[in-house]
Amino acid sequence: MNSSWSRWNGKPSTSGAKPSGKRLRPRIGLLRLAIGFALCILVTCLTVNALKLQPDQKSTQSFVVRNGVRFMVDGRVFYVNGWNSFWLMDQAVEEGGRGRVTEIFRAAASLGLTVCRTYAFHDGDRHALQVSLGIFDETVFEALDWVVVEAQRHGIRLLLSLVNNWRRHGGKTQYVKWAWEEGFGLSASNDSFFFDPSIRSYFKIYLKVYAEFSCNDINEEESPERNRVQRGPNDLCVGVDERAPVCLGRVRRHTSSMFLHLDRLVCLKIYVFGLEEAQEWIEEMAEHVKAIDKKHLLTVGLEGFYGPTSSAEKKGVNPEKWYADVGSDFLRNSKIPAIDFASVHIYPDKWLLQANISEKTSHTYKWMTSHIEDGEKELAKPILFSEFGLSNKNKDFDISDRVTFYKSILDTVYYSAAMDGAGAGALIWQLHILDQMENYNDNFSIVPGESQAIDGLLKEQSCRLMALSHGKNLARTASAIC
């Protein structure tokens, strides 16, 4: 389980967890296409399996499916109670860092959390997965593979993010820089990602690049100390066309099916870039993904802002009037048939700058119930609140504010779930540890064990969602948690 894995010969390497720094160029055409990422485009894979509470307990490797407004696994409703820790792959690359990954998984599992959203990308600097345009570091893929296996060992499902909007870890900014420096971009504007055909093509190729370096040959014989790699519900197999299937994500017997997630599409220059281009891009990419993989769920992870096509009543739920013009349109974007579920964020600190905690909590309840209603009446799809947080930089901040605010969010999800509603779950931003992790800390971070009240809220949510899913079998299923 701890050995590194060579994609190229199907045998364990002798390097262990220590990075080799091996740089590899993918063997596919059209590598030198222009790249420019305009908005926050975040592709993620959510590994999901049957509920598993003990680190060494076997999973049944089932696909997550959608049944109306609910996720299902093995005939049971699957509710999400989880967290964000973006730094797992980075730490898995570092010598000595894997213990920190194990620590956060162990702490989260003790609270009954079963889903973690984390970065599976890093572009252009230290610990880069993509060190330059089209050039990848196999060692970092091996580190990501270890994270997936370690998560599975603790009963944790992963949302793996492949591209990000923010400057940290490269993401959009680095791609735009590469495109412009190489002379391939039609425009220096980040918005060219949507209207430049070559950039759209590169985005599709990137999926194949990622697949090329993160899958083993499924026909190779396993090493005695490794699990056999199989194509099926335990990995995401896609292809550029039906004749050339490739596997997205190196996953083994203890890792099961995945979601794809295109997240946080927001354009701040509506006068440069139109809503129609965004809608066309979502439709094109969603159809492309579904053409190569029909078994896994797909979402466009929006912040949740209602756009110009929404009713006046819905636009009135936005934090301010101008949020209707940021370049996304939650209902229209989420109604695309190839999109299986919708994603929403909750950050009143950033949206309601002058509001007190009572006003933020009140608006958040209205925000959540409006989107849950959308899932039930307009979209007929689950709603996942994939990020929520309250900053400790607020004036007169007290931990009791977080307790009050987080409780309101978790209660809203639970009440929706109890009524068979569209509220599918929520992921807190972010869980953190203290050991040499200062560079990964932020003003939303929570260290498990530091606040008994926060830990209690998360565990209570896990237990009551388990009770909804497992009913009379709860005692056997959740004995280690509840």
C-alpha cells in the first residue's frame, strides 16, 4: 500500500514515497494549443463507495447514481457531510508529509465525515503536477494516487479538483501566462477560454493528458503487494472516442466510482464576455464528458447567483443586485440535461460586508432554501453546498458565531433531507492541522479537536444523516461514530 506505482511497467518502483522528479511529456497530438482560463473552472472527481467507517473495512465499489433529487448508493440515499482540505496532494509529495494527510483523514473519519474536496492540480511551481505546458511530473501523480488509496482506507470519498480560478497552485492564471508566452492565445483576456476554439480543444485534451498519466494498463498483472487494477465502477474510464478509451484517475480495488465537477463559473467582465458563450461552453463540455463517460455524475459548480433569465423574485435572493450580472446564471446553467446535480457556495462574509452575524445567518437560510426549492421544482436535481465558511477576521469574531452559523447550515440540509428534499449535503471550508502547515492556513480554517462545539456539530450531522440513510441498521453501521 505504501509503495509507489509505476504507470509504465505495471510494477512497484523502489523509490517508495520519495519524489523522483521525473518529468514526462504526454504522447498525444495538438499539445501546443493555446490555453487561457477565464473563470473559475474546476473539474473534480468524487470517489464514492458504500458507507465505510473503519480504515481496513472492505468497500463494495458501487456507483453513485441520481434518483430524482437524491444521490443513491446501493439502493440507499447518499447524503454528503464533508469538508475541504485543498493541500493533500502537496503534502503527499513532501517527504514526511503523508502523516499529515493520514492525520486529517483519521480526524475527519472520527467525526463521521465521508467526503473531502481537495486539489488534484498544481501548475508551474514547486510540487507542480504540470510543470509547464503539457509537461507533467509522474511523481506527483503517484502522490495523488497515494492520497486516493489512503482516503479509501479511511472510508473517505474525494472530490478531486483539476483546475482552479485562483492564483495559488497556478490554475487559470498560469495557463493564461503559458498561452500568452507561447504565442497561442487569441487574447490576453482570461475570458478567451470560452470563445477561443483552440482553448476549448485544449481543455478537452487536458482530460486525456490527465488520464494518460494517471492510469495503469488494465491488462498488466498486479504485483503481489498491490491490488489489481480493473475497469469498472472502481475507476473512471473515458475516451476521446469509442475506439480509444482511457482511464481518468488511477484507482484500485478499494476506490470506487467518481463524479465530474465543473466548478465556480463566474465572469466579472460581462461587458467583454457574454452569458451565451458561457452557456454554450457548459453545454459543449457537458456533452463531451457524457459522450465519453455515461456512468458518472456531472455538475457545473456555480456560486449560485441568479442571472438575467431568472425571475425578479429569484434575483432578489442574490446578496446584491449586481450579482445578477457576474456572468453566471444558476438556473439556466444547471438545467442543461447533461448536468446531473447543482453546486452552491455560502460565503456571506464576502457578499454581505456590512452585515452582522444575525443578518448573515438569516440571508444564508433564504439563500439555501431558495436553491433547494430550485432543485425540487425547477431542476429536479440534487443541490450540493460544496463550500461554506465564516471568517475569523470579522470584527468582534467569537467562535460562538461559527457555531451558530454552521448549525443553521447543517440544520437546513438535514431538514431538507428528512423531508426527502433536494438538499444533498454540505462541505465545510476548511479542515486544517497545526503541524508545519502555516502556509496552508486561512481565516476560515478549523482544526479538529480545538473546538468541542464545532466537532459536536459535525458529528451530530453525520449521525443524523446516517440515521436517515440506514434506518434500523444504524446501530451496526455507525457504532464507531454515534
